[in-house]
Amino acid sequence: MAKPPVIVVGSSNTDMIIQLDRIPKPGETILGGRFTTAAGGKGANQAVAAARAGGAVTFIARLGRDMLGDQAVAGFAADRIRTQFIVRDRRSPSGVALIFVDARGENSIAVAPGANGNLTPADVRRAKAAFTAGGILVLQLETPLRAAQAAAEHAVAVDMRVILNPAPARALPNTLLRQLYLLTPNESEAELLTGIAVSDTASARQAAGVLRQRGVRNVIVTLGARGALVDGADGAGWIPAFKVKPVDSTAAGDVFNGALAVGLAEGRSLLDAARFGAAAAAISVTRLGAQTSAPARQEIERLLALAGRRSRPDNHRAA
Ligand code: RIB
């Protein structure tokens, strides 16, 4: 069977990670952490997650003409991601993220976007040939909004469905929201977009309602280790999180979105695709790093099979 097409437009970073007992406060120095580098960036993480979950992935991005950019492209090629629409930027270095991960697997991230900040609508237009009917376009917000808007417009014009993971959160125009098949905020992103403090199923459903009124067809509000609320024209329900021992939550949302996109592209229902994404995200949380943590399709299928009936979507059960 041919792999389903997924296009990701967005960021690529190299993550410099320090694991330590707790995250330092402003002005504080903590000794004793462990240092690792790993490939990251929300867009690149989504692309890698989608490729490993079984998608035929094209990644549209900007990287610097530097060693970190070379390493990133080599990583994408190893995951069989199409890289011909990645622009190597002369003006800026590749993006870098500094990440602290504490003993509970929680993180704190600062990003220097570098070349990510120069992605343009023209970069997206150059990749027009990759946009094909029936595919899924995945967007996030670590690159300029106008590039994401250009990609969404083109995708809708050729009958692709668009997923926007609104991370990092920012205000969004209704013109963009109306083009989305699916918006996937976490609690804080949903609050920034709607003004509703999201802490449980009821508030998540309320926030999703506001976003749907603004024109989004479907909304999934992710609530970390508790699960995710699905609310939309194509399905509604509660996806419980898979129980795992957390090591590092970095990129769990990215892995969720990448695998979810593959699920949708191969024709699963919204709820089934969300469950596929939730299984991939759960595995990623048990591993250190962003792209290093994205599971292969067989691993996702194994977890789904193990979880069996217990993890089936349970309509609107409390979070
Ligand atoms: O979502 C996790 C990602 O956020 C990291 O890989 C880091 O690069 C930042 O973009």
C-alpha cells in the first residue's frame, strides 16, 4: 500500500538539553546536570514523527548553511523525508533550542529561531508540486505566520486537510482558522486563543466551542498525562492518555500531531487518528529528546494492541 502523503511546513532546531533534578530559578546556578544534543524543532519533530508512523513526508523549512543544518538534513534523509524544498539560508544560522528537563520529565525551553524566522510564502510556493489532493498539511507557529497562511491557502485549494498545532501560542486571524480541518492546542494555548482557563474536560470543551464558532472544523485540546478532548464536526469524545513512566515530555505534542496526521491521511476517523497519535506521544514521553523519542509505526501498533479495549475513546468522560 502506498504511504499516505503528509506535508509539514515549519521549524527545525538543534536541541541542547540539560537533564537535572529541577529547573534553575532566575539568577540560580545548579551543578550536576547531564548534557545531550538532539535534533528538534516543532516542525521537524512533527515531520520525523509522521515519517516513522508511516507517512510519505515532505518537509518545507529553512536551515542555516552550517554544520547543524547539515546534520539536520542528514537526519531527515535517514527517515526518508523529502528534503528538496528545504532552503539553506545564507543570512542566518540554523535554529537552536536550549532545554532543561527535570526529574519528573517536565521541561523549560528557549529558542533562537535563526533561519526559521526567514521562512517565506515564496518558499512555500516553490514547493507547490508537493501539495496533492487527499494529503494532510501540518503547521505550527515557530516560523512566520505568513508562510503558514500561504501553505494553508494552497492546501485548501488543492483539497488537502490542514492541521495547525498552535505552538508556541499567538493570536490567530479567523481567515486562517476557517481554513483548518483541525486545531490542536494544549491547555495554555487554548487559554491564550479563547481567554478560557482550561483545566478539565468541561473547560476544554468550552474552549473548543469558542474556536469552532470562529470557524475551525475540529478541535483537539490536549491535556498532557490526562488525555485529550476531541470536539468537532467529524467526531467528539475523550481520548484517555496511555499510562507510562515519564522521562522527558519534550516533543510529546509534536509526536502526537505527526502521527495523528498519518492516521488521518490513511483514512482513519478523527477519534481513531487521535488515539493513534496519543499512543505515539505516550511512547515519546518515555525517551529523552525530541526526534530521538519519536516511535516507529510497529511500536505504536504494539502499544495500541496492548492497551486493547481499555483505551477506546469514551465519550466525554471526565478528565
Ligand atoms: O516541542 C519541542 C521543541 O520545541 C523542541 O524540539 C525545541 O526545538 C522547540 O522547538
